[in-house]
Amino acid sequence: MLDELDRRIIEILTKDARTPYTDIAKQLGVSEATIRKRVNKLIKGGVIKRFTVEIGESGMKAIVLVKVKQGYNIPDVAKTISKIRDVVKACEVTGEYDVVVEIASPDTISLNQSIEEIRGIEGVGGTLSMIILAIW
């Protein structure tokens, strides 16, 4: 169970995963050792799954909706998609499409390669790709 300190640590790391533990400790009024122990506990407990990089304005971002062919295991297809380079996350969802994929690539060529790789996965029955123009 997360307490208020855990929530505040997560909030700070969500905004900037590179924030030094000493800075977090100062902001929250606790020791650096406390932050280090809490973050390690959050990682071991699966609350924090990974630290990542968000591509800036010069990069390309897209959302790809994926239909999985009948008879194929949706979680297996989503896990395969999640391993593709530049895929930020693959989410199993309800509705007309089965998987929503977020991609962040340095350029259009890489973005297109990632989308084509998704389309080539066994069990993928169709995609709908949307390039993200702005994030508010």
C-alpha cells in the first residue's frame, strides 16, 4: 500500500525520472537514504516498472490501434509488440481494437519501421496509425 511519501516520490519521478535522490529528499524533508530505500521498495514491488526517456519536440510520436486476428492470444501479441524498438507501451484495451500502442521515434523513418514491424507480427489483423501533432 502506498503512503503519501511514496505518492510524492512517484509524482516527482514521473515529471523527471533523472531527479537526484538528494533533490527529492530536500523537497520532501526526508533523508536521501529514505528516498533510496523507498524507490527500491517501489521497484521491487512492481509499482515502478522502468525509468524512461520522453522524446522531445524534434522526435515523432504516434498512437497505433491494433486489431488481433480471431484465435490469437491478445496478451501474447501485445507483449510481442512491446518489445519492438521505439514502442513506449502496448496496452490491451476493450472496444473495436484490441491493443493501443504508443511509439516515440527520433524520425519518420524509424517511426514507419516500427509501424511496419507491428503489422508484420503474426496475429495482427490490422492497424490504424495516428501521428501525434501536439501534446497539451
